[in-house]
Amino acid sequence: MELILNHPASNKTSVKGDNSAFIYFESCRLPSLALLLLLIAYTLVLITGIFGNLSLLIIIFKKQREAQNVTSILIANLSLSDILVCVMCIPFTIIYTLMDHWIFGEIVCKLTSYVQSVSISVSIFSLVLIAVERYQLIVNPQGWKPSAAQAYWGITLIWLFSLLLSIPFFLSYHLTEEPFQNLSLPTDLYDHRVACVENWPSKMNQLLFTTSLFMLQYWVPLGFILICYLKIVICLRRRNGKVDKKRGRESRLRENKRVNIMLISIVVTFGACWLPLNIFNVIFDWYHEVLMSCQHDLVFVVCHWVAMVSTCINPLFYGFFNKNFQKDLVLLIRHCWCFAPRERYENIAITNMHTDESKGSLQLAYTSTSI
């Protein structure tokens, strides 16, 4: 699931020379309208991703001081990795695409792809932990239940593993003038311009690493998550079939179903968003000649933009499925804009709580620890 930063010009110009190479290079630029639409689309994702995930982090952090919730802790970790992608990957990709060359130096060139790979690993393994937690809660309610402390340890291990797993990307990316060396112009328009590209010791090393990473970051975790949620759905259906008509039990089943639908939606959307870029990367690694055309840039940026939409998944699905989050978000916005009312209001957290107000203090009576 790597971010391919190497510009297609590095391949397109290798068979051209002098002014003919420049003409070919210029003719493959994205149209102005496509660049404008691309800029608008990326900006919307950037704003939604940063604002939505930051709001989600603030709300979850605020509520975790009142009630520890393992699923919310893991969701907050997802949001943190999404913010990292929004800050470190989207702006540089936009500018690189618009300018057609790299201007941010070698360290940022290495960090951009490295950070995206780390973030993807953190996100997918967090989804795995969420699936395990939900499985234990619903399918095996009498068994082991992860605590908040164990969730934090799990998150720490996820980050360490992801940082180590992605090191080859940091080592392989570098700056080169090669894509622009054949563009001979009187004005030397492309002199001293560089591209951010991968450079592996051998093609076999690249294929082994990227293919293994593809399996480890995508198919294996998603397959495991699919099995967990399939068993959860089967278990809930069996319970619905023989549930007694007690109001409390029906309410718990309905709440579990709502939470599971939200989490499954996050997983499915995450997988769907990253699938096009994964397919593009696999084709580029194994048979890049197929992509060597003027449509290469456009196909890449569309696939990359769809992948970046995944950074908006958490807040969008929380807002759609969780009315408590909607209320907390409204209160947060009003507070940030200094429009918060002076009178006290009912504060409903992501975790299910009944709130009672008495003589200037809020008494919290906790119920179940769902999202």
C-alpha cells in the first residue's frame, strides 16, 4: 500500500530526446480543468479529514476521562493516524502533481511515503483489534475482555511494528534529476529540477517487499476482520431468534447491532477506498509498461484521492450512526466559536450515559460501554 511518488516522466522521457521529449512531456500534463477539480477534491478531503478526526479525538478524549471504553480508544487511534496522513501526505501530493517536480527536499520525500505506510498499518491493525474486542464482547461474553490499559499497550505495539515495517520505504526513496535530463531547452526551464522516486537494490527486492506488504497490510487483516464480523453477525441473529421479550435485553441487542453496523461500514469503506491504489501499485510493480501513457498521471491521482477519502471514514460514520456524537460535535463547535450558552446543557457522551443535573453538578449514571 505504498504511495508511488515517482513521476511518470522518469519512464516516459527515457525513450525520447531533446525537444521531442519536452513536447511529449508537456502533452502529458493534466488539463487545467482536471487540475482544478483535483485541487477542489483534495481540499475537501483535507478539510473534512482534519476537522472531523480532530473533533472526534477531542470528544473521545473528553469522554474517556469519564468512562474508559476500549472501542473508543482504538477509534481515536484510527483518527490520529488519519490526521497524520492528512498533514503529511495530501498537501505534498497536491503540490507535486500541480508543479510536476519535487520542491520539498529529500527528507520530506522519504517521510511522505514512510508516514503513509505507517498510517495504513496503524489503521488496519487497529481495525483488527476492534474486531477482536467486538468478537470477545458478543460471541464470547464469558471469556477474556480487553481493558483500557491493554488497549493502550496494543496501540503502542501497533505503532512500533508499523514504524519498523515501513523502514524500507524511508530508505528507498530519493531525489533524482533523471526524468528532466532529456528535456533540452534554450531557456533551461527544467534545469536543477528533481523528482521523488524509489531506488531499490534490485527489482526482485522491490517486488518481494511490496507484495509481502500488500498481503500483510491489506488482504490478511481484512480477511481476519471479515471472519470476526461474520461470526458476530451469525451470533446476533441466533440471539435475536431466541431472545426473550425483556426490554433490557432487546435494547442491548439493538445497540450491539447498531455499533457493529457502524464498525463493519468503516472496515468495508476502508477496504474499498484503498483497493484501487493497491491494484495500481501491483500493476506498476509487476508490469509498469501497461501504465506508460498519458493517462498514467490521471489514473494515479484518482486512485490516490479515493484512498485519501478513507481519512474521512471515522467522523462521517460516527456522525451518521451516532446521534450522541452529533450532539457533542454541535456543542464543541459552539464552544470553539464562543457561542456556548451560559445555561447548563445535557452532555451526552459517545459511551451510553444517563445524565442527571442536580444543584450545579452533573451526576453521571453509567450504563453499558458501547460506542
